[in-house]
Amino acid sequence: MIEQIYKNVLKPVFFKFDPENVHDRMMRTGKALGNTGFGRALTRAMFYYEHPSLRNNVAGIDFKNPVGLAAGFDKNAQLYKILPEIGFGHAELGSITGAPCLGNPRPRLFRLPQEKSILVNYGLYNQGADVISHRLASARFKIPIGFSVAKTNDPSLGLEEGIQDYRKAFLRMHHLGAYTTINVSCPNTSDGITYQDPNKLDLLLKAIAKEKHLKPVFLKIKSDFTQAELGEVVDIADKHPWVTGFIISNLRTNRVGMNTSKEQLDALSPKGALSGLPVQAQSNNALSFVSKRTDKILMGCGGIFTGKDAYEKLKNGASLVQLVTSMIYEGPTVISKINRELVNLIQADGFARISEVIAEARS
């Protein structure tokens, strides 16, 4: 019933307004609900689902289910009190940069309903590592919370300055969460530069290697790689045992081969990258390739709308999955729906628990 109310009543209203304005209002609503016991209890009663077969320990962290919120939704880490009540098994907040970042000029979000996608050109908008880490210094988290860190979106930062900016964000955030993600693949920086380039990545990892690694550390990479390029990135990370694993993948930069032409997308915004369903296939392919190349832990992200979508990522080597776009198109009930469907798929394949699925996929 709640799902139908969202799809038939709320979403048509939301989709009449600017996507970023709607997002900001939802952030304020979620934060308000999370700040009261009544709000948390009401949300839990409406959305929460739990099943013992979905429990798993990944990288020494206990997860009640594998479905997490991907970075990019809660940029300033404001929703950590309400996200557990919606039913997420974990959440990744940020990306958080060394300095405050206004992001790219608006408009910077565009809906593509025919693609089940969002065209995103936020440009790493966030309050910065100092402000966010100070606000969360005494916070307690009900589910595993990861923090995604990235380089401030400032074209004046050179290579070494960019690395020091990453280092600052890492040092401020690493001790606060259950894990840290180093986002080396944001496609929406004003200079167009990411740290996935093998030489830049090598220098960045050598710098972060000098710091204390108190928690698991993941690298978030894109799927728009050839296998040779992807293999090179994985091989560089494999030289660093403190790198726990990879999140595959970030937004899709390639605009070819969709129902919406590249020309139409360029007319909306010549910059920006795609979320949701257009990411699904290439993300799964990259996930499968990396799972065969490394023993590091993998998280699957991109195009998860159903339990079957999530299950496919698990079968391709992921231990956890993350989503954002399906929550925008399907509503918050999509998390419990995916988890319920996962239970059915696990049992239909003769497994007792999700860890058995993951172990078989990586064997």
C-alpha cells in the first residue's frame, strides 16, 4: 500500500518540481524524522524488514542485510539516524572533501524516467571534512556507516595538492565510520580529472599507505574501463594489502547506446554522468572481471531495482550492494522489497544464508 501511495500519488507530485529542490526537502524531512523517537519508530513500522539469512560478516563488520545506501545521496552525513529504520543494512555518506565544496552550478540534476536514471552533475557539493567530522565527533551509529572521501572540486589544485586534500579528508573521517571509501572516480569535477589514472592512483595510495588504517578501506572505481584499464587499476591496488576492496561502480560517463540519444542528453547537460539502470550491465561486467582478478572484497553498485538485480551482483562476486536511484523511482519500500526477494532467491537456490551465495561466487 505504501509503495502504491508513493508511485501513484507522491512521485507524480515530486517529479513536477526541480530534482534538487525535492532532494533537499527529503533530506530535511529525513533528518527531522531521525531526530525524534516517534519519527524513528513510525518509519521503522512502515519500512523495516529483517531476516536471519541476510546477516553476514564482511571485513570484520556485522551487517543485518547486504543492501546499503550508496554515496552521493547524503552528502553532508545528516540521515544516519533514520537510514537504519528504513531498512538499510549499511550506508555510505559523502563524498566528503578536504575543503568545503559548493559543487557545480545549478541545474545539476536531471531525471530520465524512460531510462530509470538520473543525470548527475553535482560536482562533490559538501560542507567539507572539518565541519562534518566535528559535527559527528560524538555520533553513535545503529548500522555500519562508511564515509566516502574525495578531492575538493577545485581546478587550482595540482597533483600533490590534490593528494594532500584526499589525505586531509581521510584523516578527518577514517576514525569515525565502520569503513572508509576513497572515491577516485567522481566524473563531475570541474577539471575533469580523477585519480583512477594509474600514475595518479599509485601516488595517492602510496601517500595514504603512510597513515594508520584503523578500519577497512575501499576504492570506488568506474565501470567505463576497458578490461586492460580495469586490470591495471586492480593490480596497483593489490600492491597495498591495507586496501580492503573495491566498490564497483561509480556513475556512467558513456552516453552512447541508450534509448535517449546522446544529443538529447547533451541538450539537458553537456556534463554529468548517469546513475541507475544504464549503469547495470557494465557495472556487472566490471564486477565479474574484478572478482576473478583479485581476492579483495567487492561491493556492487549500479542499477539495483529488484532482488534479482542485487542477487546478480552477489553471484558476480559482490559481498554487499548499494543503491540510490531505485529509491527515487520506487520509493523507500524498495529496500525491504529487495531484501524480501533476496531471501526467496537464496532459499530457491538451496542456500541457508547469504554468506553461502557469496562464498560460492568467489570460489
